[in-house]
Amino acid sequence: MLLMLLCIQAVVQVPVVSEATLAPPQNIHVDKWLLTWTPATEERDVIYTVQYHRLGTKVWKDVPVCKQTSFNSCNVTLIRDESEFGCVMLRVRAERHGLTSKSVNACSRNGDSCSPEVSLTARPGSLTVNLSRNNSIALENGDNVEHKVYYGKDGEPLQKYKKGISSVTIKKLEEGQRYCVKVQYVQLDEPVGPESCIQCEVIPVSRQQLTQTNVIVAVVVVVFVSFLITGMAYVLLFRHQRIKQWLQPPCEIPEHFLLEAPPGHHPCSYASSVSDEHCDIISFIE
């Protein structure tokens, strides 16, 4: 009986273990080959492993000095010196009690010899990604190294892309929307180094569209006011009696205003003596 209960408990606990996840690190940035990140959880006993990926190979290897470390930074200068062009791709994952998070790629905020320096210029309907060729990898390899510019609306995956040797202009963008961009060096469509960190800009609205919008709003307001005035005029001319009935409550004379005639007193006795007119007593007012 005890063995059966233990088996049932083990079967019930299996889905719990398989569904458990660990949040990956956040804000993974590389600046002058110092890699930093932010823990995604305040839980203790979380360790991190940094991996690198060289050009021409699809194998990710652990950085020996940053394997299962409890720190939130790692100096990868030695790995850079051993790689072609001095460039590697970097990523970090979290580990805790046998659980492993997904790996997250690092990005470069300021640009260096392996990552493009990026600035954005937004215009009505377009976004220009300003890129510089003044770095060692571009000067040494010429047109063999290109910029791969990923873009998309804020909050959506950056799946669309354009390639260019220098600055790239993305056209036919929706005005008033916020678009985001990230850029990476590629050689024969293979990534060379860390991509730039995501930057976003709002596409401004053109004056022509702004004028059209103002005209539409003005027309809608005029039409609404015209309907409102027409409706009020109709009500005042043809429905004023009903409105008066709605606004005026029913009027009733209070009972204490009306009194019965005292015994022996006939208000119509004088009128009856003067003429043959018939007179009925309704009430008399106090």
C-alpha cells in the first residue's frame, strides 16, 4: 500500500518539475568587452554562464572564466583576442537548482569595432538609420561586411530587415507610429559581432496629413452642431407643450384650503333673491 502511494505521488509531481521554468537575465550589454547583465529574479543561489560564438561556426562554447558564476559581469577580452577580426557573439543564461533559462544574446549600446554605432533620424513616412563605416572591420574588409538593419513596430518582433554598406533609409512607414531598429555586422549573411541595442523613434505626422485631419474634425464638428441646432429648433417649435407638461408637476389644492359651508349660511342666497339663476355650492376658501 505504501509503495502504491509513493508511485502515485511521483507521477503527480512529474508535470510540476517539467513545467518549472527559470527567468533569463535581462539588459545584457557589452561595452568595451565588459559584459554586464541584470538578474530577472531576486531568488538566491542563481548562477550564470556566458557563452561565445565565433564567425564561421555554429557552436556555442562556454567562456571559462564566466562559467556558473554568481557575478553579474564578465570580462571577455581574452576571447576577443583569440577570434577572427577580434569579434564574437555573446549570450548569457541563468541556472538554479537544476533549472536552466533560455540564453539571451548581448547587444552593444555604444558601438565598437565589432558592433555598429547607430543613430536614428525620423521623418514623415520614413526612418533613416545613420551608420558609420569608420571602424576597423569595415575598413579592412570593404564591401564584404555589410549592415543588416532589422526594424518593426514597437512591441512586435523585429523580423523585417534591409542591408546596406552605409546609412539605410526605411520608407513607407506609418506616420504617428513608433518603430524600433537594431543593426548587426554580417559577412556573407553570417553575423560577425554583437548587434546594436534596440533604439526606437516615433514617425512624425506630415503637415498635409495634419491639415486633412484638422479639416475632417472641423467638418464633423459643424455637422454635429447643425444637427444639434436643428433638433433643438424642432423641439421648441413643435414639442414645447409636451416639454411644459414634463417640466410642470401636477397642481393640486391642499385640502385645508377648502372648507364646508357653516350651518345656516348660504353664499348664494343673495344671488337667488335677485335673479332666477341657479347656484350650487362647491366650496368656499378660507
